[in-house]
Amino acid sequence: MTITWKPSHAIDNGIIDEDHRAIIQAISSIYSLLGDNEDAVQILAATRELRTLAEAHFAREEHLQELLNFPNRDAHRDEHIDLLNEIDLLLRELETAAEKVSSAMRFQLKGFFHRWILDHALASDLEMQPYLAPTISSDNRIWQADNELEDRYCDSFTIH
């Protein structure tokens, strides 16, 4: 699965989009590891890093939604909880995979990443765009929110 960032995917042209690009990059890296690679240690380490990135991103995104009074924030938070629970389950399965990841497990991981990108990032997250557009053009509240998010969370987030 090749995932390419497009301008139409932009949410805030700031830290949330940086997060999304980093998540897409991490998922793409893991996806390429899953090709014919059965090395559980390498796949497990990359998936753990993605989980850490996702948790920090979800906190930033939920904070932004609060600042914007985003009406679907409770359902969105529930999606984040479900994604983290699913990745935790996958991590536990990877931890017990010994040295090799079965083709069934690779298929399961690919399906999870596919759903995450298509159902969450490119669907649910994009629902925020209309709520951000007025704040970007009118009072710069989104930029203040982005600065607050960066100040609050920048220690736990870096793009390589």
C-alpha cells in the first residue's frame, strides 16, 4: 500500500498535519516490512513506535477538537480509543509471535493499517475541515491552538 500525502488531506496546515504525515510514513514503513519479512522483532519495534506516535497525536487532535467545540469529538475520541485498543491487541499478538510473523498476522496488520488510513484519517479526521476553515480565515484561533498544541506536546513528538 502506497500512501501519498495530498493537500486535500490537510486539516490545520500545522501540527495535526505533521502528525498525519508522520503516521502515514510510519505505516508505510511497517507496510513495507510486512512484504515478505517475517522478522517479528523488527515489525514489533516499528509498530510500538507507531503506537507511541498515535497516542500523542490523538491527544493533540482531541485537544484541538475541544478548542474548536467540534461537535463529533466524543465519537472521534471513541474511534481513537478503538484504534489504540486494536493496536495494543496486535502488539500482544506480535510479542507472542516468537521470531517470525505468520502470513495471517501480516495480513491482519495490513488490514488494520488500511482501515486506519481510509476509515479514520481520510474520513473521520477530514470532518474537522469545515470547522477549521472559518477560524483560519477569520480570527487566527487555529494558529493559536496549533501553537498551544506544539508547546504542550512538542517534547513527545518529532518528525524524522
